[in-house]
Amino acid sequence: MSTARLLSDVDAAADPAAALILARYFKLGPGEYGHGDRMIGVKLSTIRGILKPYLRADLPLPELEQALTSPVHEHRLTILCLLADRAARAIKPRTANPAELQALYEIYLRSTAYINNWDLVDCSAPQIVGGYLLDKSRDPLYELVRSTSLWERRIALVATQYLINQGQSADTYRLSAEVLDDREDLIHKASGWMLREAGKRVDEAELRAFLDRYAGRMPRTMLRYAIERLDAVSRRHYLAVPRVR
């Protein structure tokens, strides 16, 4: 097995009709956030099926890093799913491999220019970035969230999903406060999603405290995502908070 063979398998599943649909869904048109990317029409579910025999193949990391520069969106998605799976295994106590996890993290941060759509971020940032930083300083998240790159800011937010699943939500709230004035809807969605998960999986009282302080400043999309799992009375209350400009 090789990285070239893996990408060849992805190419063999290409569907031009699906590529047109995916290009619209992932906003690849002129002036849209994904403009310039190339879709060949392979869905994530198909990619995960293709990946199965490769997940334990230990393909060389330099080859995988080079593959992340591919102009084909689904190639990068495939490689990021593979790297995320390797990171997840490197974190687990029975298969812990700190050196591998660090290498994956470093490859990821060197490659953010190619992690340039929300699906690419969401399939990989929790395991690779959040997993690596679990027992380390979270300063890299704050560097990313202050980036001019939409995708690096989203990486910072979505990476906290791993931390939330380990019962750690403080960084989710701090990072969300950093992006209250962000202009990008994809950042509003990511922040609201992580806030919702923090309230659900760690402590709803912490989420309510954040909402009590910031609901009037939160972009509407962020607020709606954050309150999705609250009771109806609470949702109406926070939606009715006067807007603060």
C-alpha cells in the first residue's frame, strides 16, 4: 500500500455529477470562501470506506504531508481523515505514541494553507490539534484564533471539541469571547457549536453564565447554535436579550 495508491483509489470513485453538487455545497464559486478548489465528486462516506484497508498501513508521514498539497479537495480530505485516525490512536493509552502525535500536529500546523474548507477542519482539528494540546499549553489556540485566516480561526475553535469531550471547557469559552466580533458566519457557527457541546457535555451552568454575559453581543447564528439544547423558555429568553452594538 502507498499514498499514491490511496489517492488513485479516491480518483477511481470520482463522479462528475456529484462534483458539481459538492462544488455548490462547499462554496467553490467566484467570490465564495472555497473558490479555487477542485472537486472530483467523492463523498465523505465513500472516502471512509476507501480508507479502511489503509488505516493500519502506517504510510510514511512525508508522503502524507506532500499529499496535503494536492489541488484535489477529496485528496486532502482523505489524508486528513487518515491523519486524524492516526492521532486518535496515538492518544489512546493502549496505543500511545507521543512522538507520532507531535509529528502529526507539526505537519498539521505547517499545512493550514491547504486545510481550507470547513469539512477539512472539522474532520481533523479535534484529534490532531485538540488531542495534542490536551496536556500542554493552549497558547497555540489563541495564536490561531487571532489569525487573519478564516480556517485557522475555525481550527482553534473546533479543536476544543476534543478538550470538551475530556471535560475541559474553559478554552471554548475564552476563544468564543475572542470571536464575538468576527465577520465570518463559519466562525459564528463553529463557536456556537462548541458552546452548545460545552454546555451539553461539561456544565450547562457555565454555558448559561457565558450567555448571561455575552448574549447581547453574540452574532445571531452563534447564539442560535449555542442555545439549541436549552429548554424552550431559556431559548426565548436569550433570543430576546437586547442587542449590544
